[in-house]
Amino acid sequence: MAQFELLENVPFRDPKDGFLKALQILPEHDIVIWKKREIANLLLANKKTDAYQAAIHIMFNFNDTVSITLESKDADEDTLKSLAFEIFHAIIEE
């Protein structure tokens, strides 16, 4: 089982802003959000392709960072790393 965690600074002063942006952006990238914890600014999601299925946890923190954690039985660490950066850039750029 492969895992990857990305911790990066984000331009959101309030974690709620990042949380709301992710809610809007993730479905556009074929990522299915299955649980929201608004009080913790936490999203639990899945991405499924023909090649793999990945569990995704995204949490916006009060220190202007986001933690994106991915786990998959099918994908390797490089695939998860690529997906983590795709998610990160979609959230901060769109």
C-alpha cells in the first residue's frame, strides 16, 4: 500500500476559505467528496481511475497550510505524489 503526504503553505488567511474552495474545485477534477467536517476544515474524498483508486484527506490548518494525504492499494508513491500536487495546484490557482 502506497502513501504520500504533502504539507504546503496556502494563500488563505482563514482555513475555511481553503475548505470552501476545495469543495468547489475537487469535483471538477473527478474527485468525489464523501465526507465533510466543516468545523475541522477537513475533506475526505476518493479518486477512481481505470488504473487505481485513492483515498484523499485534505485539511486546511490555522497556520496557513494545507495537508493533503493520499493512500492507495493500486497506485505507487509517484502516482500519489503527482495527484497530491495536482490537487494542491487546482486549489490555489483556480
